[in-house]
Amino acid sequence: MHELSIARSLVGLVRESVPGGAVVKSVLVRVGPLQAIESGAMELSWCAATEGTVFEGAELLLTFVPWELGCRECGRSWSSDSWSDPCTCGSCRVDPVGGDELRLESIEVEDLPNRTASADAPRAVKRSQASKETRRV
Amino acid sequence: MSEIRIVQNVLKHNDEIASMNRHRLRDDGVFCIDLIGSPGCGKTSLLEATLRRLHNRINIGIIAGDLATDRDAQRIQACGARVVQINTGKGCHLDANQVRHALDEIDLAGLDLLIIENVGNLICPVGFDLGQDAKVGMFSVCEGDDKAAKHPHLVRAADLLLLNKIDLMKYVKFHPVTFREDVEKLNPGVEMIELSVTEPKIERWLDWLLSKTQAAQDETCADMPVPVGTAKELSDAR
Ligand SMILES: Nc1nc2c(ncn2[C@@H]2O[C@H](COP(=O)(O)OP(=O)(O)OP(=O)(O)O)[C@@H](O)[C@H]2O)c(=O)[nH]1
Ligand SMILES: [Mg+2]
Ligand SMILES: [Zn+2]
């Protein structure tokens, strides 16, 4: 269950990346096959890690990227769900490339409503609030 | 609705602490290994055997990660090494921050080699950089010859692979060629050493350790006035 540590780390990163008071709708993460992340476990971990925080209810969107393979004989490259595919040229001398990415790509936030004065407060102030919160964690 | 684009490594904080650990270890010329393998593949046995052979030649420290109990730490201590135990509780792997705290309890200046025995698990520890110089992946023949193929993450991340319990090869179905072929595809050119820790047959591993430890010291010594004896004692020990 390395998913739980990853989820906690992700919450910290999201906290740093959005202005204070922002309502996060979803978080997009790109996952390479080498990370051995199980989507069910990741979802549960995300729920546990966000519970009781301002990010509770935000959706975690995972993009699982396939293996990138390159043939040593003919130079062809392609992607596949398996690292051990032979090449169409018949060669078995195929190298998997990369595959270990685990990247936060983007965060979708609700536009801040103009209801109160505090919602219009300058960004710098909100940022400092956000960073105080980060330190508390 | 608006989108904030970021593109950042999710484990950024872990990686930052790991790189601090790495700097601390480099500064003191300590070669550091993260030893990763499945439960029972023989990690602690290998450390015991290694300590018995090397403890009066180089200074070795051990960090033992375990879900619970200090049994591994006790076994290692009995061999005369400095050992710091990290109990991870429910955690299935060590992270850089745990190692950072463990480093505080070790006199790094007096060490040549630090081996971190990670929690017995082939999957979870792989993605967490601890600040090691080398990741060593350990398998044993009883686990089956398909384990490299089923755990590509460890095989690809490893700087050295160990295949233990080869004394049991005659009792279990294990085709070394299948195992080797998968390894070679996943991590072309990676060094692989076959071991039997209990026989004990660990010479190649000891040679690898000593040469890497020596190299780490040479690197540090290149930046500093040579501490008389250290490098020489090490080469005598070989
Ligand atoms: N036959 C044989 N048995 C071995 C060998 N190496 C270790 N063992 C046995 O394997 C069992 C597990 O060894 P440990 O050293 O405790 O394994 P470990 O990897 O440290 O286990 P965890 O820390 O619990 O993950 C013990 O009974 C060892 O005696 C070997 O080379 N050959
Ligand atoms: Mg052990
Ligand atoms: Zn081809």
C-alpha cells in the first residue's frame, strides 16, 4: 500500500499549488506502469488522505500511461500494456523506455465567488495563509 | 472552473529529503545501499554473514526497517554492527524522512558503509528514494523464476541484483536462464550475483561491496586532505 504515502504527498503538493480558499474539484495525476499503482487502492488512499481537509470531496483522476517500447533491431517504437512484447519485425530484443513517471499534471479549481470582501482579498495574503496551513501538517 | 497546470513529481518532498540524506552521506564518504527484497528472501541473513566477514575490516552501520519487532535489529547487533531500527507500523516501505531521523542516531564520520534493510516487500519501497548510492534488489530461487518479470519496477530500478538460496535450486523449479533473460530485457547490463547466504557463498557480493565502498571513500578523499591510513587499510582488506 505505497498508495497511501503517495496520496499524502499529493495532498501536500496540492496544498502548495492552489491559492488559499480555492475549492479544488479534481486533481490529475499521470502514472507510469513502473509505479505499480492499483487504482482502487489509490482512490481509497486519496479519500483517507483528504478526509477532514479542505480537499475532501475533490476527485482524483489518474491517467495510466502504457509502456513505451523500442526495438533494438529495427528501431521501431510503440506503446503497449506489456513490457515483454516482441516487435512486429520478429525481434525479441525490445527495450522498455521510461515508465516510472508519477506526476501531478493539473488541478481544477472552482472560480472564487465574489460574495464577500475576503474573497476579493489580494492573492499574496491568501498564499501566506495557505503556507501556514502547510506547515501545520 | 479554471485549471492550474503544474507538472511536478508527486514524491517531490521525499526526493528533496533523500537528496539531503545523500549529501550528508557523501560528505562523510559513506557508501549507502538500499536493500530491497521480498519477505524472507534472506536480507537479514545476508547482513549477518556480511558483518561476520567484514566487521573488522570496514565500519558498517545498518538501518533495519520492519513493520514490527526488533528481531532483525537484534540479530544484526549480535554480529557487532551499529544498528538503528525503524518500525514502520503499518507502513510497507521506508521513506527518506525516516532515514533522515535514523541518520541522526549514527556517527556517520566513523562509518564506511551503511546498509538499509528495507521492509520485506518487492513493490512499495521501489519508488521511494532514501538517499542511497545503490539500490540492491534481492530475490531468492524459492520465489520462482518469474519474479523478475512480475516485478519489473524493482528490476529496472536496481543497480545490482542478488539471487539468493541457489543451494535450493535442486529442490525447486527455477530456470536461471528464464530469470536472467527477463532481467536482461528489463535492465540491460545490470550486474547480477548468485548467492547462497547459508552455505555461505557470498564472495562476489563482498568484492562488490568493498570496491564500491573504496570508490566512495576515494571520491571524498579527492576533495579533502587524505586521512592517513583509511584508504590503504581498505585496500589491504581486499
Ligand atoms: N537454504 C537457504 N536458506 C536461506 C538462505 N538465506 C536465508 N535463508 C533462510 O531464509 C529464512 C529467511 O531469512 P531472513 O534473513 O530472515 O530473511 P529476510 O529477507 O531478512 O526477511 P524479512 O526481514 O522478514 O523480510 C531464514 O530461515 C534463513 O535461514 C540461503 O542462501 N539458503
Ligand atoms: Mg529481515
Ligand atoms: Zn523491430
